[in-house]
Amino acid sequence: MPKKDLEPNEDLHEEYYQVSPVILESFPKFRLPLDTFVFREQVAQLIPLTQAGQRISAEQRQIILDKCAQGLVFVARKDHPVYAEHISKQLDLVLVDSSLKSSEIALIFQQGLTDRLNAFFEQPVASVFLTLQTDLLVLTEYLWQDPYRIKNLRKNIWKEHSLANHGVNSLFMGLALYLRLNDGDLRRKHLDEVSMGLLVHDLGMSKIPPFIRAKTQPLSRDELEKIREHCWIGGKTLHSLEVRSDLILKQALEHHERLDGKGYPQKLPGKEISMVGQLCAVVDSYCAMITDRPYAEALSSGSALNALSQSPGYNDKMVRAMMGMMMG
Ligand SMILES: [Fe+2]
Ligand SMILES: [Fe+2]
């Protein structure tokens, strides 16, 4: 029989992932978290190999690794949640796993980065920031290889509001807009820094008492003042973590500034607001409007964009680009 007839066919890839050796080696050594299957060439079928949680010996492990190196080990796509959970803890695996579909990769980035951002908001220290940065670089590498991949990412938007969900939503929507506006003139360093700025623009909010953030009633003057400090707090915290990039810091500092000079914290006139500050403002407001918040219900994407286009506070070119993007 010619060799190609022995290879797993397309249908099989619909229901199973072929596991690469790098991924298999990243699983816990003697107890795999999901069922595995081996492709038996003689019968051209998948046969169960090990069960989830079953203890395997060193010899069995070696056999599995050998089979895997030959491209014969599979896991069921129905186990995607377990698989995704595993990969989301080690995001760089996404770049070596050619069997994942782009919609599956998008979910893994969404979950992985949200977990990492949550950890950073809870503990904004250098080591946690570094982990977040390392994982974000996996995403920017993924997009650098093919910017059109952002299309799938921006379909994965959290519907419920939380600080970390909002950061990741802003990252995906913001990158989609940024890539659209900078089509053909993309610089890797800028892409990395704009991404980080979008992701952590509300870092300062993690220092605002949760009871103020969760309030459903109108805020008192003092509470409003407190909330408005989050831009400074975010900028200062990032600075203390040795972040010196203007593209990152300005997003934290300027995302509530408005072109008509009516924003905060500095009431900057429009011409003094950086382009990334303006980009982050559009994206931040859009992402806030399309999720349920403690004080307001979610708007549809169209209504949110309409509201932005009618406000004198936002960059019109960016709002229109966002409209084109959502329609395209
Ligand atoms: Fe904010
Ligand atoms: Fe925000």
C-alpha cells in the first residue's frame, strides 16, 4: 500500500487532534489529563491508548513518546476544554501545535491571557508582570506571522464584565483596530507595546476599592474623584515596574482624555492626546459599552459605535475604521 494511504485521513482530524511531542512532554509525566489514542496503520483506525488520570509507567511513557514522534498519537476534540486549559497555562505551546484550529487557538489566548491578567491585577509585581509579558509576546508573535489572524481573536469577547475580562476584550478589539489602521506599516516593537498598553490600561482600577467599582447607584463626588485617580495609579505602578514605553504608559494615562478637552485626569486638549491614547479611548469605551456593567446594561455593537460617532470626544477616523471593521 502506498504510504499516503496509511496516514490518518481528514475526517479523523475533525474529531481528534494529533498531539505533537512538545505538547505531550508538557503534560504531567506519569498521568495524562485526558484520554489518548494511537493510530493503528494496519486497520487505519484509532485505538484507545491511555485513559485520563491513569498511572503510566516509564516504559509506557517512552512507547507513547515514540509513537507521538511518528505522528500517531491523538486526543479527542471533545476533550478540548481539558486540552485548552492545559495549553492556556503554557501559551507558547500554541505556536508549535499545528493541529489546533484558529478558533480553538483564539479561545486559548482569551482564557490564558485573562488568567494571567487577573494574577497581575491581584499582584502587580515584576515577576507576575514578566509572565504576562512573556505570554503576550506569544500572541504578538502569532499575529506578526499573520495579522489576519486577529479576525478570529476579536470574535472572542467576554460578555460579562470583570477588570481582567475588560483588559482582554480591549486587547483583542484594540489590536484589530490598530492592525487595520496600520495595515502595511507594522513594526514589531510598536505592536508589542500597543498590545501591552491595551491589556493593562486599567491597571490602576485594581487599587480602587471594589465597593466603589461595583456601585450601581450614581457615584458621590469623592467616589468619582477616587475612580479618576486610576489613570495616575496605573501609570505610576507601571513606571515602578520599570516600564518606560510611551506607547504603554500613555494608554494608561490618557484613555479617559477626550478630544473636546472634557476628559480626565488632565483635561488635555485634543492635540495633546497621543494617537495611542486616542486609540485606547475609543476601544475602552466601546468595550465597556458592549458588556453588562454594574451600572448599565450592554449595548449592541451598532449602538455603541453610533454613540461614539456622535460624541465630539473621540477620534472620528478611528471610530469609522471600527465601524468598517465590524461590518466587514
Ligand atoms: Fe479606565
Ligand atoms: Fe478601561
